[in-house]
Amino acid sequence: MLATVTARAQLVNLLTNGGFEINSDTGAGTQTAPGWTFYNNAYVAATNDSSVPYTPVPLLAHSGAYSLNTYNPDVGCSPNCAGSLATQNITPVTPGTVYKFCGFILNWDGAPMFTPTGDVGFAEAQMQFLDSTNGLITNLTTAAYGMTAPLPLDQWQSFEVIGTAPANAASIQVYCLYVGGPGASGSAWWDDVSVFAMLGNTQFVAATSQRGVQVSYTTPPNSYLQVQSSLSLTPATWTAFGPQIQGLGLTNQISDVISNTSKFYKVIQTQ
């Protein structure tokens, strides 16, 4: 009898030490982690790092015990912005190949990107294609989290940047960075970051739809807001529906699947 074996190609992470688990952490932060170069206060931290308040803080790693902390560059944004960041170079790359830079980012309430005193910073992931002289060809970025895109508190969020390597591309440079405004003391945490060369046989999953309701609300700048829900207009307590979202003066939206004939929502300001 002949057996049929089906092999599935596996995407390989082209980054070294994307989970930051290999490092020389001494319990008070470190700037040594194989594969990465650190600038302006960026360091690898353990969830039980003595330099982090309220230890231990398992939330501060998406997986494992370590993550990257980019925080408070200590330089204002006038005339130039300064960034706390970690960077890594990948070589060689194949022109015409689609690459994806992805991972997870956290806006921790112990040092949020926005504070009630008005200090503002933002986080951004970047993927750059460089030529053989390390000259910049293309710079692809995520949204500016905390400035043009709200980021909830205390919930790891996924990010991704996708681009095709140009004809003269020789390497990829990736950045995980936090840019602080004047006086900003916030931070952005990063973990489980990867760069993949995408396979050509991308598969699509058919979409499904359900009846639902969408809550839209304006967000005053310099605030954090949260949607709450209840099955009654006069409940003993309201239930949090979704995370706290940073106010940017824009309109936020959140959706819920209809599962009850009566359900009520309200928006409260938490900070």
C-alpha cells in the first residue's frame, strides 16, 4: 500500500531573537540582546525586572519572560523628535519577494503613551529596504500608534507592515521605536516580532456575516474612554465592553453581535 504524504511549507522568521528571550538581563534592564542594536533608553526587560514597578508584571511579555521596552527618549520634539528604539538588519533579500514585518505592541498603564498631564508620545514599526550601499530605497511604516491611531491600555495588539523588495534591494532594516514629545515619559513595549518572506500560494478564507450593532462616539483629546454595556438601563453595575481607548479627537467605533433583544451601551471617561 502506498501512503500519500502532504508537506506544508513553513514560514521562517528571518529576524534573530524576535522574542528577546536571549539577552544579558541582570534584573535592572539591559541593552544587550543578540541580533538587536538599541538606542536612547531602549532595553530588554523581564516580567520580574526590579526596575519595573509593581513586580512581577507578567503582562509586560506577550510570551516568555522578556520583551523590548522603548521609553522616554529624554529629548523634546523641537526642532527634532528623538526616538527610543531597537533595530535589526536582514541580508540578503530577494528583489520582487513580498516581506512582512509583524509582531505585538503594548501600551502599558504604568507608563502610557498619553498621560493626564498632557505628555504625548507615539510608537511606530518600520521596515526599510536598503540598497548595497545601505542607502534608503523605501520606508514602510505602521500607523503612529498613540497619535494618529489609538492604542488601548494593557492589551497586546498585533501590527504588520508588508512590502515588495525593489529591484535594487540588498537588505531590510526594521525598527521598533517610541518617539517622545516634549516632556513625554511614556513607553511602548514590543514582543514576538518577525519578518517573513511571504509564500506565493496565499489562501483566502470565505467571510461570514452576522447581525450586529455598531457604537460610534467622539473622543476628546487627552483622555481615555471605555464603552460599557448592560441588558438593563438601571443595572447594579455596567460591564466593560472592549478596552480603554485613547482619545485623539476622532470618532471611534466598536461592534457587537446581536445576541439579546435588548442591550444598552454607554461611554465613560476613565482618565
